[in-house]
Amino acid sequence: MTIKTPANTLMKRRQAVTAAFVTLAAAVLLSACRDEKEIFIPEEEEVSGPSVPGENADIQGFYLLNEGNMGSNKSTLDYYDFRTGLYRRNIYAEANPSVPKELGDVGNDIKIYGSKLYAVINCSNKVEVMDARTARRLGQINIPNCRYIRFHGRYAYVTSYAGPVELNPDYEQLGYVARVDTASMMVTDRCLVGFQPDELEVVGDKIYVANSGGYMFPNYESTVSVIDIPSFTETGRIEVARNLHRLRADRHGNLWVSSRGDYYDQPSRLYRVDTRTDRLVDSLDIAVSHFHLDGDSLYLYSVEWSYITMSNEVTYGIVDVARREIVTRNFITDGTDQSIRIPYGIMVHPVTKDIYVTDARNYVSPGTLYCFGPDGRQKWNVRTGDIPAHFVFMTQ
């Protein structure tokens, strides 16, 4: 058994060591709690000073869900505390020492609703439900090949690919959105949509769903499903572009939709749908892998792979959604973007305007979280779990 051992809390870099460096008592205790080849022990390090003055005090910190490598059961949960400046790795294992297999296989989304923290664990076919303040496990919601989660009223809505992980141009299983009672944590209904639905967004009494068809190369999907919440039925589809992925609604009645493109002739782009008419109205010539909407500023990054050039083109952009124009194609101003190998997650603090960007590096080893000030200069960075991807703020 290989065990990763914690080091001094103020050390900036820590490395895994073999079980020979761990006491026999700790090894016995941990082996009783886990039935896995690899164990992740909670770690903690100081990355900054406390930063919760004034109006910022309501936001206590944030969770970061690390996806982990598919098939390896390595998804982990980290937490950064604004009050102390401490970054804590793998807190789920610490809070839930008796849960077999820890968090699970591929963390795909994370949200807080009410007093509960929801982590969508894709290949483990579950949504893990935890106490938002302690990360202690409250239960799980079983949904096959689940992807993303949003909330409305007493329900959670979760997209599901429904079928197995399988690349197949003739894939036959339509995806669906599951409706979950947040009190009982039970699936109460399902609404069929397109193939391999990814992100979803709630606008008024409607749910918009980005259908990707991602398993069906080269026969990608190209529509956004529209679901009427009261009847929980699909009422229409909006033709947008190939291989859709992410959705964000702004305060001007627009729905911003990202397309991954086909990696050959059709590039990744950002599209705008008018939610009052449910019509595609225009697009912006900027590639998008992930984005975060803060006010009228849509912060984004893209890692656009081309099978023609066999290379990635990376962008760190900001779009003004009110003016519908690109403000910049690189919000990192000090040159440290050259240190980031594969940007993989993004979030912006609503008060300080600090920008958080994660780096998945080589996809098989620990990643890095970078914090940039609103001026685009790096403030600090810290090691994370494997493939750091999804953020959610923790408030009072």
C-alpha cells in the first residue's frame, strides 16, 4: 500500500512518500478505513494572509473539486479559508473516514444549495450530498453518468448521459434531466433531452440544456433543449452549433452558450440566445472551454485543440455581455500564463475581483491553483489534487 503523508503546514511543496515513512499505527488505522491501493491524507498549507475585511466577510472560503483520473477513484475535495489563508487538501477523507472508496470516480460539478453541498461524481453514477459547513456525508443520489447540477425551488436538476461511457457515432440512448427532491434526496421524475447533455441553466420557469453528442463523433449534437419547469417537459430545441457544452444566463435576458466545435473545421465559439424569444441571435469569435460570469464580465479560458495543426491554442479572455464585445484575449498581464500548462477551472471573487485559474498540468499528477489580482498579476499559487476543476464559494 502506498500512502501519501502530510508535511509541515507551512511548507509550500509536499511530496508523497512510501508507507515506510508512516508510523505503523497510522497505517493500521487507515487500512481499516479504506479498501483502496492508494490513500490520500488531508494536508494543509498557508498560501496567504487572512482576507475577509468588510463586505468580503460574508464569503468565508471556497471548495475546489478535483476531478481525478477516470477509472482511478481519485476525485478529491479541497478547501481554501479566506479567514486564515490556509489551503486544505482532501478534506472529504478527513470528514468521512469510514466511507469506502472516498469521494469517487471523476468529480464533474459542485454546488451549494441551502445547507447542503452537492458534488456530481460522473463515473461513480452519483451525486454526493454533504453538509456545506463540514463536508460530512449526508447521503447520495444515484444517477447514471451524471454531469451537472442546478436548483429551482425544492428541486435539484441534474443532467445525465443515461448510457455507458462509450464513443459510438450510432449511440442510441438519449440523455435526460433528473428532478431530485432536495429533502428526500430521491429522483422524482426525468425529462428526456438530446444526446449527452452537459451544462444546464435555470431562467425563470425554464431550464436550458446544452446537448453535446460528445460520444457520437463525428455526429455531434447542436441544440439547446428548453424544458418547462411546471410541466417538466421539453417544449422545444434551439439550433446553435456543434458539440455544445456550457451555459450562463446574464441579467439582460441573454443565454451565453459555448460550443467546443468539431476540432477540425468548425472552431469553438461563444453564442448568444435571447431567452425572451428562445432564438439564436449572434455569436462572438472567441473560443471557450470554461467561463465564469461576474456582473457584466464573462471571464473565460479556452484550450482549443486542432487535429489539423495537432496543437492547442490557449486564450484567457473577458467578454462584456452588456456591450456584447471582447474586452481582452489575455487577462493575465504579468507573463505567468506561460507557467500554466492546461487551464482547467476558473472563478472570480465577486468582491475582490481576484481571478482563480486551475492548471491540470499533465492530467495524471497533482495540479496547481493560481490566484491573480484584478490587475492580472499573480498573487499566489498552491498544489491541488489531480485535475482541479470546479469551484463553489462558501458563505455565512
